[in-house]
Amino acid sequence: MKKDFSTQWNASKQPRKQRKYLANAPTHIRHKFISANLSKELRKKYGKRNFPLRKGDSVIIMKGEFKKKIGKIDSVDLKKLRVIIGGIYRTKKDGAKISVYFNSSNLQIKELFMEDKKRLESINRKAGEKKVKMIKETKTEVKKIIKEINPETKEHVSKKK
């Protein structure tokens, strides 16, 4: 495998190459690594299974010591691929509170922070794909209905061409 990061790299069974891909990835690709699955309501609403986490998203913790606790994301660390959730702390022996880091795979998004332009664009892009698919399906249905009603008109049009 090359020393530089390659977007063309597909996959490998070798763990060292997988670690290297994660370690050398640029930030615009690393952002996709910090994705969490959406709740069932959001899946139906947006037609997507997961979304990259952003500051301000409301999430529920699915695994670990803080399971079933809900909080908003305070910060996303792209370098170390971890997330800090506000209001969730671990107390040290001297009484100091330390924020806890979470892996994105242990979180589920309950509410999306919608004030981000890029996020709105990605949701609209997905919605646009659905609309195009629906339009194509309706066009084919209309063509089938026309064929059933007037099979002669279809033959007549094809002879002219």
C-alpha cells in the first residue's frame, strides 16, 4: 500500500492496512467515520440509516456505563475519532469532573441539528433522489395505462419513426 492516502483504495483483509487507511484519512473523509445511526422516526422521515455527528445533535447512548442517557454533543474530535456529550461526566477521586469520550458506534441520533447548510443539502439531495424515483415510476405506470387503452396508437407512432 502506498504511503499517501488514496481515495481509490477499496478494501483489505489486513488489519494494518485498515488502520493505516483510518489514520491517514483527511478530515473531510474522517468526518464520515464519526457516523451514528438514526432513530426509527428519523429514518422514516429522512430516508437514511445513519448520519455524521455534528455539534448540537441530540443523542442517546446505547452501550456502556451511561447506557440510555440522552445529551447534546459538545464537541467532535476528528483526530481521535471520538465525541464529547454535554452533561455526562466521570468524577475523579479528588471530586473533579471530567467529560467522557464516546465512540460514535455506541450512539444513536434522536434529534438532528438542522442549522447547518451542508447537512440540509445532504437531506435535500436524498429527498430529491426519492422524488426522481417516484416520477420515473409514475411515468412508466402512465405508459402502461396508455398501452392498455389504445394499443393501436402505440403501433401507429412507432411506424412513423
